[in-house]
Amino acid sequence: MERYKISLAGREKISLVVVAIVILLLVVGLVKLQLIDHSEFLEKSESNRIRVVPITPRRGVVYDREGKVLIDNRPSYTVSVVPAEEVKGKTLPNLGQVISLDTLEIRKRIKKNMVSRYQPAPVKKDIPFDVVAILEEQNRIFPGISYQMERVRQYPVELGCEAFSGYVGEVSEEQLGKNKMYNYRLGSMIGKEGLEKYYDNLLRGNEGTAYIEVSASGQILGPYEGRKKIEAVPGSDLTLTIDLDLQRTGVEAIDTFCCGAIVALDPRSGEVLAMLSYPNYDANIFSSVIPESLWLEISSDSTHPLLNRPLNGLYPPGSTTKLLTVGAGLEEGLINENTTFKPCLGGMQFGNRFFRCWYAGGHGRLTAVHAIEQSCDVYMYQLGLKLGVDVMSRYFDLCGFGRTTGIDLPNEYAGLNPNSEYYDKRYGVNKWTQALALNNAIGQGEILVTPLQLAQFYCGLANGGVVYRPHIVKKISKSSGEQISVSPVMSFKLPFSERTLELLKEGLRLVVEGERGTARGLHNKYYAVGGKTGTAQNPHGEDHSWFVGVAPLDNPEIVVCAIVENAGHGSEVAAPLVGKVIRTYMDKKTRRENLARVADGGDR
């Protein structure tokens, strides 16, 4: 009996210890929950009832030099799903019916764009307003669904602005990893090409944040007062150097041909007055999800509408660089203004090959400026032999070829400026001849340039040898009200003396005004135009048509370069296009001067 009492007492003690331990554990657990883990669980609780909504800032508006809107924003709605609030078998099937997507596709998009189960994951952009009305009126059958108004980029159609505007698109996962410092998130719209990419940090602004309180069923209760809303900071506006009237004239002039490019620069500052690549594409399609069929259609188009020809089109310059050949000969002392060579009889024999002149009848005996006027190949062949490959290459480099111009646009190509080292690698040491110098002297062979590079070179010829870096932004207007003007920057000087430049400019004049000039069709009684034609051989088809024009020649204000692919002689195709752009510029100038005279007369 005594043993039984002792055993019972021991059990009671053990029970009390167990109870005490349980109570202690409960107390410790409560302390941990209430004190130690309070912040963590409070945050989770808040997440369940607070929806974090990013506020997309207004992307900067882009204007032309006269204040006309080029790139603007339009309102657009994006529908999203909050994964934590989704009701299986209800949310996605109901949503799919109104946005024309199956549940599997919606699920894929949620997974791709989900940052947190408690934050909206975008599933479709640019939904019609009638869909928004359905989501709003029948919100009880769409638990976990939200929509947000955003601004979508609006680009001008059929103005060829894509060559400099580029476009915006959703940030990729690769870009997210590379650009963590820019606070990108899945779904952010960033510049992908053109000035949209180059000036993205200015145009994009700073994203804001709103906090919305929701019920357990996902119903929006209103703004959450516990956290202060962070306002978005609008992006900066840009005023470009582009003249929309010149841009429009360029498109109208070139759209009867298959492919080509036009670049117009102000030689006094490097300002880009017009830039277009043809055929172009509609940049607006990149503002939302592009159907795969449409992307395949554009990317496989044989005319390459996605190729930015002014910056990335690589072409042999043809006769347009004969002025460089003559300039190099004058500077090297190999010729002077009166030097003549063997007469042109329609071609020239070199080794076992006959190098033809474009004019089979022959040009006879010419001086340098008249060789430019009539674009005589035989004169250039003989001069090219005297110069040689490496001297020619050095002058091409000093004139800006074989390297980028530094324009404020991304992905510019440098072109190709071959020298003996290049030929040794391509053909082998001692396995090529000086016959290559004949091709280089007339802008053929391996030499490749972009239309922008060629326009830049002629700016130097027009501007006394001084070359300004091409630029497309004239002024930056920040949301704070600060205005930043972009000043011209001298890039380099042509390697030609004042006398050489005078002779080359005379050659430009004779091309248009000379009795045998190759672009006499541009001669007019109102203003002087100079320029140079070019017909570049193309191994893939018909010859390319070049022309670079300068006006007014006595005090140049505009240089226009045009190339039309597979179109034939520069005098017949490219020159008239350039003439139309120059005419638009000069007509506008005349109207401005007339208005100024009227205003001055009124003041008096």
C-alpha cells in the first residue's frame, strides 16, 4: 500500500512537470509570436490585405525642332491577376472569356510576370475599355483580378521616324539581370532601339507606388492609410533637331522605290534635320505583345524593314568619295589644280585586266575638278595608283570612315576601311596587287560606308573642313522645369588645306552647274546647289544610286545624302530625291525671311 502511494505521488509530480513544461512552451511560443516574430507576421498579415500597385510615370514627350509632337503617349489598360486571391475554377476561366486567352496561356503569363503572390502579375496589355467595364461591373465573378491604366507610346505612322525614334518594349529577364541599378521590374517598358534606348533613363522617369487595401475576398476597399503613396516622377521631354517637314518630304520622295535611306544634316552644327530608312515599320506594334505570326512576317521580309540603313546599312560609296581621292592627291603633292593624266578613252588597261570608265565614249584629258564634274573613273584610277592602298586608307580614316560618328543613337556601325594589313589577312601576303587601289579610288572594292558617315564627310567639305558630331537631341526639358540645351561638339577636321577645300568645293559646283556635270538637273535660278553623284556596283543585284547635295553652296546650311538600292545611276534616281528635300528646306527658309521682312516693316 505504501509503495502504491509513493508511485501515485511520483506520477502526480511527473504530470505537474509535464504540464509546467507545456505551459512554459506555450508562454515561450506566445512571447515569440507577440514580441520576437511580431514584425514578420504583421508584414505577412499586411501583405494579405494590402496590394502594392506600381505607378508608371509619364514617359517624356518628343518634339521636332519647331515644337510639333513626334512621339506621345496614349492611355491603355493592363489586366493583372493577384495569385493569392485567385479562386480556382472561377477566376481564370471567367477572365479568359473576356480577354480571349485560354487558362493555360494566362497561367504562363502569371508565372512569367509574378513578383509575389500578393502583387498583381500582368497578363494582358492594351485591353479595350469595354472589357474594363465588364471587370468593374462584374468584379464578384473575377476574384483576384485588377486592372490599371498605363500610358502606351504613340509613334507617327508613315513618317519614317523609326530610324531615329526606335521603340519601347517590355524589359527582358536578361536585361533585369544586367541593369539592377535602374530599378527595372518585370513588366517595365524600356527603350529597345533608337533614341528611346539611348535616352531611356531621361525619358522613363521614376516609378511611384500606391498601396490599396483589399478584403479577404479580394474586393478593393480603397487606399491604405498606413503607408504613404509614393508619387511617380514624369520623364524628361526631348526636343529634337529633326524638321518634320523635311522628314515628310523624304518619305514622299523615296516611297516609290524599294529600299533606301536619306540623311540631312546642318553642317554648321551637326544637327540631324531628317533621317529615314525605307521601307520602315510601325513602331507602335512593339508597345504591346507582338503576335508570333506578325514578328515572323517582319523579320523574314526580304526588304529588311528592321534594318536601320542610315546607321547600319553598309554600302560601297561609289563615285561620292572621288572628292576624297582628289583631296588626298592634292595634299600628298601628287597633283595640282592643273594636273592631267593620260586621256580617258573609255577605260584603262592594268595588267591583264581592262578597267572601264562609266562613260564608254571616254572623257578625254581632264584636270582634277573636271574629273569630279564628269565623274571620270580613268582619272581616279591613275591617281589611285600613285596614292596606293595605305595612303588611301589613311585619308579615309582621317575623313571619318571606318569608325563611328558618335551620334547620340545606339548600335551605329563603323563600316570598313581596308589597308594592306586587311588585304594580307584576307588574300594572303603577296597574293594581292595594287589593282585594288584602282577600285578604292572610285569608292568600290571592299570599302563600305554608312549614309550617315558619307553625309558627315560632305558636311566637312561644306563647312571649311570642320566636322561637327551628328546629334539628334536639341534640348532636354526635365519635369522639374530645368532646360538643358545641347551645344554642337566639333568632332574633327578634314585633312585638307584651305586651297584643297576650295578646289573640292568647285568640283561640287561643277557637278550641278558645269556643262558636263552629272547632276545638272538640280540647277536652278534661285539658289546654288553643289553635290556628287555615285553609282555603286552591287554584287547582289543592280547598282545602288547615290547622291549627296549641299545648299546653298555659297554659304551651306544643309547637306542631304540619299541612297536608293538597286536603282541605277545616281544622277537619275538619288539626285532628284535630294533635290526635293533641299527645295523644301529652301522654301521654308524663304518664307521665314519674307515673314521677318514684313515684321520689320511693320515695326518701322
